[in-house]
Amino acid sequence: MKKNQEYLDILRKINNDPKASQRSLSTNLGISLGKLNYCINSLKKKGLVKIKNFRDNKNRFNPKSKNNYFYILTPKGVTLKTKLTINFMKKKIQEYDELKYELMKHDKSKKKLDKTLL
């Protein structure tokens, strides 16, 4: 499950800023540069991300930048990102419902205790 969450986070970041460097992505995600590189290559092998090299292109985003790569989600990557997001939201809703139930249970027992003390 942790790997899915990491992939979702990486796919989201790439989708939001395809021209971000691996260094800035790793900093923003709070993971090492090596781990991010491994994950991006894994996503590439699975056909979820395309990596384009713009080293020789004079019209790249910032010609002075050392970042020569552009990350693009493939249709398969967009589909996986959507599925992972839906699963993430389902899990969070379930956690919310469980916490709500626990709070209601706690509140009822507190009211019973208050009545017995009075």
C-alpha cells in the first residue's frame, strides 16, 4: 500500500509540474533523490510516464537550466492516478466514518457516566 501512495504522490507532482527536476520533486515529496529516480524509472517501465529529453532543444523551458527532462503522464498513467486517488479517498472516508463512530460511542458513554454521577 505504501508503494501505491508513493506512486500516487509522484504521479500527482509530475502531472502538476511536468518540467520539475528530480531534485525538486524529491525535496517536495520528502524522499531521497535515488528513491525518486528508482520510482520514476519503474513508472516508465510500466508505461505510466514518458520522459522526454530536451537537452539539445534551444526552445526548452529555461535554456540556462540543467534540467533537460520533461515528464509526461501517459493515458495509462492518468488512469492509474485516477484509480489510486479514488482508492485513497475511499480509505479516508472509511477512516473518517470509523473515527466518527468512536467519538459517538465515547460521547454516549460519557453522558451515561455524567447521569450516574448526578
